[in-house]
Amino acid sequence: MVKRIIIANWKMNPISVVEAKTASRGISKIATKLKKTDVVIAPSFTHIPLVSLPKNVFLGAQDVFWDTKGAFTGFVSPAQVSSLGVSHVIVGHSERRALGETDEMVNKKVKAVLREKMVPIVCIGEKDHDSSGAYLSFLSNQIKSAFKSVIRSDFQKVIIAYEPIWAIGKEAKDAMNATKLHETVLYIQKILGEMYGRELSLKVKIIYGGSVKEENASDLILNGEVKGFLIGGASLKAETFNPILKIVDSL
Ligand code: PGA
């Protein structure tokens, strides 16, 4: 059985370590009991060593630099987060791209994360879902650049998080429509198929992010045909995150 995966992207929240510990403890209570779903919690760098998670709940980072060590003031390397027990790293989130992260930088980070034997969660997503379909070639370019010169044996470890920017941080009713999501997933698989062959393109986990809540979780999984979620707002508290975990695990 291939497990689904749900990633809590805490972004720059919460402020205190006490709050982070409370949330991670609350989430772990349920996460540790799931049978068909892996859970990753990605806190801020400052909180990573301080949230203690049970063995079967994974620790994530929200970003990394591409070099291993050296004169890079203010940056954090893949080897450094790996040494803290991080197994998954979010790369190329739209909030970072909006601040200047380019496709080339995303590609370097993907390769650096793989070099450290961690799983890159590679974010892609268009700003506008135009009816003429221009967003499809935008997605295709993002995919081709992100995985440029990533070899097959590495590619099979990656997770692709499709996060349309227009659907992030809103109400559940504003999330992407599940049928539209399925169409986009098929398109992403087509592009991946051209790069790595059909079999591998169907194996790699494609997950969704953007206003995932308890109300839309089952529809997005079942009709959107995604293998999990990357969740921001609703992942900050056990009260809003755990119901989603339970729903997805029951499907
Ligand atoms: P959201 O964020 O769940 O708050 O929409 C998702 C994300 O940005 O990863």
C-alpha cells in the first residue's frame, strides 16, 4: 500500500516555542495512530530542534540553501537540517518565489536536498488560472526547470506539491475545484511522463495545497486524485489539523 502524505507548513508561525510544542504534541497524538497516512510537520528553523516528535511523525524544513557549509551569512544548509533529524524539505514555495527565488535556485535546492538523502517537496503553481490555459505552459516550465538534470533514481523520491497561488490562504470554498484539480494532476503527469516515462510519472506523489480544510479534504483527495496535502493555516492547531488527518486516513 502506498501511503498518502500530509505536510503541515507552519510558515513563520507560531511565535513562541511553547505554542509550537503544544501544537506538535496535539497533532502527534492523532498522527501517530494513522495507518494509511504519513504526517510531516515543518516548523520554522528556530523551532525545529525543539519540537519533539514521535518516531513515525516526520520533521520537515520550509527551505534550505544549496551549499553544504561556508561563508553564507544567514543561510541554513541541507546538511544542517538533516543533522537535526529533518527528513523532508519544502522547496520553491510560492511565498519564497515571490521574494525572488528563481527556477534555477529551486533546481539547485532540489538537488542539494536529494544529495543529503532527504525528500524535497517541490512546490509549483500558477498565479492566475486563466481560461485560455496559459497556466499550463507556466506549470510545464516550472516542472522542467525544477527537475533539470535530476536523475531517475533521485526523481522517484520527490513529492510535487501543486499549489495554485490564487487558492492559498483563503476559505475552503475558495480552494480549487476537485475536478479542475484532477485535470491539472493529469497534465502534470503528462509532463513528468515526457521527462521520466509514464510508469514513474504515475508513481511520484502529487499533492495539493491551497485552503485545504476539514470541509473539502475528502472531495479533493477522492475527486482531485491527489496523494495528500500541503497545509498552511489549518495546520497550525491540532483542533483544525487533526480532523483533516482523520478524514484522509479513513478514505
Ligand atoms: P493554506 O496554505 O493552507 O493556508 O492555503 C498552503 C501553503 O501555502 O502551503
